[in-house]
Amino acid sequence: MNNLPLLFCGIFFTLAFSFTGIVLSSHLQFGNLTLSTEELEDDGDGNLVMVDGDPMYPRLEGGVALQGKQVYIEMGCIYCHSQQLRRESHGADMDRGWGPRASVARDYITQKRVLLGTMRTGPDLTNVGGRLQGDAGRDWHHKHLYNPQITSKGSIMPPFAFLYTLQKIDGDPSVNAISIPADSEYALEPGYEIVPTRRAVALVEYLLSLKIDYSLPEAPILD
Amino acid sequence: MPVENYIDLLPVILLGIVFFGSAVAMIFWSARRGQLRDFDDQAKVIFTHEEPEGEISDHFPDK
Amino acid sequence: MSQAPKNVAPTTPYSSADASIRAELSEIDASLRVSSLFFITSAIFWLMAGTILALIAAIKLHEPSFAAGSELTTFGRIRSAHMNAMALGFGNNMIFAVCTWIMARLCRTPIRHGGLLLIAGSFWNLGLTVGIAGIIKGDITSVEWLEIPKYATPLLAISYVLIGVWGIMAFRFRKGEHVYVSQWYFLGALFWFPWLYIVAQVMIIWAPAQGVVQSVTNWWFAHNYLGLWLTPMALGTAYYLIPKVLGRPIYSYYLSVLGFWSLAIFYNWAGVHHLIGGPVPVWLLSAGIVASVMMVIPVIVVAINHHMTLIGSRLNWWKSPTLRFVVFGAVNYTLVSIIGSTMALRTVNMTTHFTHFTVGHAHHGVYAFFAMIMFGGVYYMMPRVLNREWPSASLIRVHFWMCALGILLMVFALQICGWIQGTQMNDAINYPDFLQIVKSTRPYMIIRSISGVMLMVGHLAFGLNFFWMLFSAGAHRVQQEGPTLLISKKEGSKT
């Protein structure tokens, strides 16, 4: 074991081996998946295949939601929230109603930065936009981000009140003001209101956009 | 539809076999050159006349 | 004692009667004085910064309103700043100090190109300061273990490469025929790391690969940060210090060869076990699981080697400040690795994944194993480099007890917490409300903060002792009765 070339070759090959086996083969095998069409059909052998048509899913990133993703990244949300659903028999992700199906590699192909996450101090968010939708969902997210205790008493999520502005009501209340019930212990002084900043709006739009509501050939949503 | 296409992995698998073969060849080569002999002498190269074998070189003061 | 011990082959430069061939250890030590002081001082600075950040993050996990007024101190950023300050700031500066010193000693030549080390070190600390400021400011990438923003990473990459070049040059100009086991580990790590780092940066940040290929690359890198960087550096240090302090060769040199190569082969496949249950092909996960289980081989081999060297030395390891830390680290290496292999099994992982169990495991590996061995290395190295004694043995004891008990408390608390959390998370019938799970972790989070305070006390003792030694020039010159016995030049020295 005194021979430098020998030692060096060994050192080189061991890492080359895992680099090829893990990184390169991943890239070759599922580094070039394509979008799926909206409709899928049975090929007769019980397999679903894509039919001709425009590629639809997963949806492309963009707009305000993409700006919101940047806020999600900047705030380090990933360190407490995962974005991956485990299959039926492996953990209780499906039983918790976190999503309609397990997530698969193709679900992430449109994302420039993949935020799988490996910690669930808080719940999984892969399909949070499917769980909390529309204006009710938007309202819930704003209250929860402003102060998690309002919606989830006892939560250890940090408040993101710095993404909101406390201001005096001038004339009519703002339309986008957050609705904190007047009898809540977190109610504001009369005459004041909380409005989201642009970043808070974007972040909530991003959360609303996180949805698994489409089937993929390898991962159909079963009714 | 199976997504995982193993044909794509063929070059990688071949490369792996080549790596493995060269590793085995290297072991034979080094054994032939006597690299794998007299191991226990090598374990003593850390001792010198300044810090020789058989002497403890670090301890708390009162022990 | 100028005569060579009989059992050393007479051709080694250490024992040669010809002074021009023989390189004195003290001469080698002196040649590294400037760079090692620079690195250890930086390491201690990062250690303090990292500990404070850790405490803030820990408190936030049971008092979420603590320091929540500004986005600069929100949990995600503080936690990531802590992790980078510790792993990259403290960890790497320690490695640069301790491992280059051992490398130079084993190459038996006063170092050349010490300036290269200093340049690399300056790049490193500059890049890291910019990077961590960037994380706090909001340029965090949210890629685990690669949070440093894009504009700071090239500096870090240059620094890695320079250190690697230095290592190869030191090795190239070595004297003597034999290459000791520590050198294999160091050379391996010095070569592996830049490769890992650059591939991960390119495939995730600079030219992102498609979809979850990023995640696979991410965990290939992140696990190898521990497996192919911190672990070999700490194991190499232990392989040097245990026999060196006890004055008896390692139990079986043959086993150390087996241990090194099995680690090199298996460890770098293990990382994908962080994605078990995730959206990646099953064969990839299986490969990661198999490799994680195979890690039992190098771990048992290293355990036999380290622990058998100690057996029969009575309690001499306990009487040495250095070995007390190193042996604590070595025992925890065995423990953490066995736990890690178990955690990679699918059924166990189903519970431990996504919980504080993993966080506890990470601290167990990086702190109880790696950091403790590095502390031991500093205790051995500094008196030799500075030619001064450690001023206070009591501070060393405080450091040891606070850190050893603190980290064990933290690992226990987090792993019990994680197991409860995981069990409840997988039981949607009895725990349908996620908030119940969050609330059941809270008591353990408080214990974790307490353990953090203990570690802080230990680190303060360490820092105090170090700067006391550094600045009290002349007051603690080497004496035979000092806190750490230095060079046994004289006849009748301690046994």
C-alpha cells in the first residue's frame, strides 16, 4: 500500500463508480422525462399510455406563483415542510389525506429547483393547494403565515408577520386586509388592519398552486 | 407504463463492469509487486526517536 | 534516545543517523505554526458563531415567537447559517489544521508551500463569510447542504482544489517508503471532496439537471460530505493519535487496509437512503440501502482496530486529554454507523424519515464522532506546534464533560422525539391532527436547547484555554509536569 498510482487509482475508481452508478445513471434513466397529455388510455394490457395531444402535466412554473416559490426558498420553508408523498403502504401520507396519489419523478420535471425536503416538522405541502383552495384557502394561508397561532394554536411554526403591513384604516378597510375575527385574542386594535406585502401575496399564490390533481401514466389517480 | 428504461443504463452497466475488472486487476498487480506484505511493520512508521514506541506521549498532569 | 528502536526498519528517515535525511518532528511542527494557528483560530470563531446560531434555532423550535420579528432571523435561515458555520466553517478549518499537520508529519518533511495553505484558508474563510451573510440576507438556495449562494461558491471550490493540490504536493515530496493508513484516508478525502462539490454545484445550481435527478445528486453529495470528507479525515486522525499517544502500534494493520477500501467502496453509494419512499426509481434506493448495510464491514473493522489497540493499555487513554476525546469519538463512530445502517432499512426508515431522528443522527455523526476527534487532535497538536503547555487542565475537563454529556443528551432527546414523531405521523387513525404531533415534540425540543447550552459552555472552555495558551507568551513553556506531557526526550519520563 505504498504505491501512489495504485492508491490514486483506487481512490479515483471508488468515487467514479458511485458517480456513474448514482448520478450519471439517474440522469440517463429519468433525466429526460416528457410532459404527459391530459388524457390517458388503456393500451389493452392494463397499462395507461399517453394519447396524442398537447403535453399538459405537470404544469409549467410561472407567474406570481413562481415569485412565491422564490419567497418559499428565501424563507427556508423546505427545512420543515417536504414536497413528496409516499405511497399507500409506506407511511400514512395517503391516509392523512395529504394527496390523492404518491408523487413520482415526472411530477418534478418542470421545476427548475426541486424542493423535495426531508423533514416534516410541519405537514407535507405537495398537494396543499388541493387541500386549501380558493378564497377560503387564501384567507387561511394569510392568517396562518401572519401568526400561525391564529389558525393552529400550539404550532411551532415561526410567524411571518414581517411579510405583512400593519396600517391605520384610512376611510374604507382595504379589500385585501386579513380577516382576524374581532373576538379572537389576536384581534387588532379597532381602526387598524393588516395587509399582505407583495411577497406574502406571491407566497400564498405559490402554496395554492401546489396541487396533485392530474394522472400520469405511471401514477394514475384512482377513484 | 414502465418509465424505467433499463436499456438506457446499458453503457453505465458496461462501464461498471470495466471499473470492477480494473479493480480486480489492480489488486492482483499490487499483490504481485509485494505491496500487500509485511503489513505490521508499516504500522510502526509513526514512532520516532522523538516520540518512540512504548511511551505515552500525552496525559493530564496529576496522573 | 537518539538510537532508533530496534523494530523499526533502519531505512526510515525517522531513525536514520544521518541528520540530513532525518526530519525532526519538531522541525515539521514548527513549519506549520502559522497556518495551523490561522486555521484553529478561524475554527474557534466559527464554532462560537455556529453555537450561538444553533441556540437561536433550537429555542425557536419550542418558542416560535423568539426572535421572529425580522426575516433575517427566521428559522430556515438561522438553521442553515448554523449548519454551514459548523460543517464548513468549524469542520473544514479543523480539518485544514489537524489533518495537514498529521499529513506533514507522516510525509516526514517540513512543509513546502505553506503559503498555498494560507491562500486556500483565506479563500475559504472569505467565501464562507460572504456565503453565510448571504444565507441570512435571503440568498439561501434551499438545497440541503448546499445553501451557500451562487456568488460565494467559486471561492470555496478554488479553496478545496488548492488544499487538494497541497496535499498531493506534500505527498509527492515525502521521505520514506511507507505510507501510513492515515495518509490513505487524507489523500482519498482531499481528492474526493472537490469532485463531489463541483459536480453537485454544477448539476443543482449552475446547470440544473431535470427534476429529481437534482435530489439524487443532492443526497449523493450531502451524505458524502460526511462519508467521504469528514469521516475519513476523523478516522485518519484517530488512526494516528490512538497508537501515537499510547505508544503502541495499531492492533492490526491488515484490517485497516480492509477498512479503508470497504469504506471507499460502500460509503459513497449510501446517500440515496435519504430519499427512501420518495419519487425516485426503486433500484436506486435499493442500491443505497445495500451500501448502507454493507457499511457495517468498515465500521466493525475500524472498531476492532481502534478498540483493540486500547484494550490492555489500562486506563491510559482516559488519562490523556487527547485520547479521552478521540476514544469518545471512535466509540460514537461505531454507534452512529450501526444506527445509520439500521435507519436505512425500509421498515425502520418508514418511521425515522422526515423526523428529528435524522437530525439527532446527523449531530451524532458530525459532533459526537467527527468534532470530538478533532478536538482531541487540537489538544495533541497545539503544544507541539507552539512548544507550550495547555494552561489549564480543568478547562480541558470542563470541555470534555460538557461536550460529551451535552451531545449525548441531545442525541437521546432528538432520537426519542423522532421515534415518537414518526410513529404518530404514520398513525393517521389515532393522530389525525398534525398539530398533536407537533405538540408532542415540544418537551424534547426544550431538552435539546438545554443540551445546546451545555455544548456552549464546553466550547467556551475550549476557546478560553486556546487563547490563554496563545496569548500568555512564555508563561507556559513546556515543562515535564504540565497539563499535557509533551515530548518524552528525557530518560525516566512518565509511562
